Amino acid sequence: MRLILKKQNSNHTCDFTAIKKPFGERYYEYIKEKKDTQKKAESTLFSEFRLFSEHTAPFMASRGMHSLAEIDIQFIREFTSYLATKHTAKGELLAKSSARYIFSILKTYAVWLSGKYPQEAPNISLFEPNPFSRGANDTIKTKALEDGVLEQFKKAIRKEDNVYHKACFSVALYQGLRSEDIMELKTDCLIEDADNKGKYDLYYYNKKSSEWMRKRTSSAVVKALKMLIDETKELRKESGEERIFIHKIKNGRSKIGEIERFSYQVPNFWLKSFIKKHKIARENGTLVKVHLHQFRTTLLTNMDAEGIDIEIGAHQADHKHSSTTQRYYINSTDKTYNEQMDKLDEIVENIGIVDDVKNIDDLKFQDTISALRLDNGYCHDTRMATDDEYVCEHYKSRGNCYGCSKMITTPEFLPYFYDLFQEKKQELKEKSQYGEHVLRKIRFELTLIKELIEKLEAMQKDVA
């Protein structure tokens, strides 16, 4: 049992026979179904396979387990203890985020089993809550800065005399770059607009997407970067280095006098001293605790609050999908909306996407296929075709099927989703005066429809 999955433009062979018996065969079925229906990206499936085969399956096998149905509260306690004390190959404790991911992979697989093979599935409530859920320190960098704190930072940056700090925080605050991209800026990072003298674009390398980017930038960023470029001129001449965030080592056991680049972790150390120096505090007088990434979140949250289209925000953040911007970078006080966005992945994952509906291995479904065809796909709830009195709850409440776990759609329905996406964009414009709660509902639908379109287009391309 082998499966080839793509990750970062490379093919990886997953050998399920290597997974401790008897878990390999069923887990192969789970991963293959997710791949065939494109309910998860292949890179994600590869990561899940690797972690399940390295940690979860061996742990269950070592306890003589033959089925996930044997999972009980004692197993959860022991597995939690295992993840909390597990060391990596480098001898370091497994990161909390990794432990959380491994635990959630097991839960997701158990949920799939409960739908396909209930007799093999454990009680899903055993997995709640995740013992490695994020705490206050884990979520700090996803919070936008309060208006009062933001104004203090702006004033402090203007007054700052350390050119490294001034440049770094200006780029983070006004441009929203990640620290690893800021530390890679070179002497050619500012490009003057030939048609608009005095206006500049920021030219930088996005390490996450491995792409060069060019975006219009503010005068505050231009001024700060020009100061840093001038300050490091002699260091660059001496070292031959093109990057501008460099320094000469002044102390330490070795390398004194050598010129080196700053690492991407350094800005957060700078930030701590910067906050103390300028006494940036909350209303109660306590100094703020801030992560550099919060500048990025704040920029995107404020763009959204000012009514700037989410697509522009996604472009500013170099996000491939606007849903990433909406979910993780725009802070909303609308609890219902936040809960919806948190479930977006689950909703999209629930929708079956296949290249041809005839490939669905379900005789009852094939017999009623013509009656089950809708505008946006096929309904897998055969009662909708065989019982004239029955209407499923999802269709009753939503008036459509996308987002329902019983929906199956194919690339042939792309024209419908293209039209629907344009209709929703028009609706967003027409209802701009109705209030933010109405607009957020429409934006959520737009995000869902766009992700469906992207998945369908990818499948159409693969088939072609």
C-alpha cells in the first residue's frame, strides 16, 4: 500500500505497510479518500501521514491496541504524557504546536472513522479539549494592537535614534512584513517610481513563498530605510554584503570585529528594549507585551476596519488566499463571525470534490443521480430524491448545498460558482450601508465560494 503525495513541487512516496499493524490499511483508505476528493492539500496529508506513522501508530501498537475503538480516558492521559515528554532527534522536547497538531490529527481521523466505520471509532468527546490548546502566550502575536498603544508606537518610532530599530519597526508597522523578510532587505530595497517622483516601492524577498515582491511604501518607511542604508555603507563596503541589517560584532568569546547579519529572532529582543526605553504602556500604566508579528495583524485589521477590500489586504500580506487574511489576521469582535471563520476549513473539507460524479462508488447514488443534480453539484442524501416530503435541514436553512457534508461537486459546475462569486461581490457593494454584521456574512460566503472555485480549477487542470 503506497501513495504518492506532492509537497513543495516534489513527490513523496508514503509506504503504509511501514505503519504498525493493524492501523496501516485503514489509515491508507482515509488518506487516499482525502487525496482523491481534494478535501485536504497533498502537502498536509503528507505531514499527517508522517506524524501519524512516527508517533500515533507506534504508540497504540506498543499498548497492544487493535482498533481506535479501544481509546479511553486512560489512553488520552498516557498519549498526552507521551507527547509532552517526547524528544526530537536533536534532543529537544517536542514543540507544543507539534504536540497539538499530532493530537488533532488523531481526532480528525477518529471523526472520519465514526462516519465510515462507527464500530471502529472511539468516543469523540474524549478528544475535547485538546490538552495542548493555545494559551495566552501562544496567541499574543495574533492580536491587533489597541489604538492607544498603536499611537504610542508611532510616536516612539518617529523619535527613535537607533537606525536599526527605526527601520525595522517602520517596515513592520507600515508595510506588515515578517521579521525574516525584513532582515533580508538589501540596498536595492527602495525603487523610485519613474512616473511619480518622490514615491517609492519596497522590493523584498518573501521567504515563505520564495518570491520577489514589489509594493508601494510610505514616506516613513523610505526615510527610515535610507538612514539605515547610509549608516551601514562602510560595513557593506568592508564585507561585500548587500543586506542592510548587518553589524560588526563588538563582544563575545569569538568573532569579535567580524561583520554579520542579524537573525530574524533579533527584532523581538529589540522590541522589548524599545518598549522600556519609550515607556509604551496600557492605560493602567503597565508596559505592554508585544510580538513584532502584531504589527502585521494590526495593519490588516485596520485596513479591514477602514472598508478596504479583503483582496487588497491579502495582496498586502502576500497571502495566496484571502481566507488566510480573514481568518488569522483580521481581529473581529463579532463572536458568531469568528466562530464561522474558525470552521471554514472544516466546511470546505466536508464538501466532496471529484473529477467525475460517475466515479462515486455508491450504487444507490448512481441509480438516483439525475434526480439529485442541483445547480451547484449533486446531493448525496438519497432521501432528497426518493422522498417527496423530505427536505434536508441544511437546504431549509441556507437555500443552497455548498458547505453541506452531503454535497458532491465537480468541475462541470464551475460556471455556476463563477457567477455566484460575482453576484456576491455585487451584493457586498449594494449592501455597504447595512452594517458590518451583514457585510461579514457576505464576505464569509465569498471566501467559501472562492476556496471551492480554487479546488475545482485545480482538479480541472489535473484532469486536463
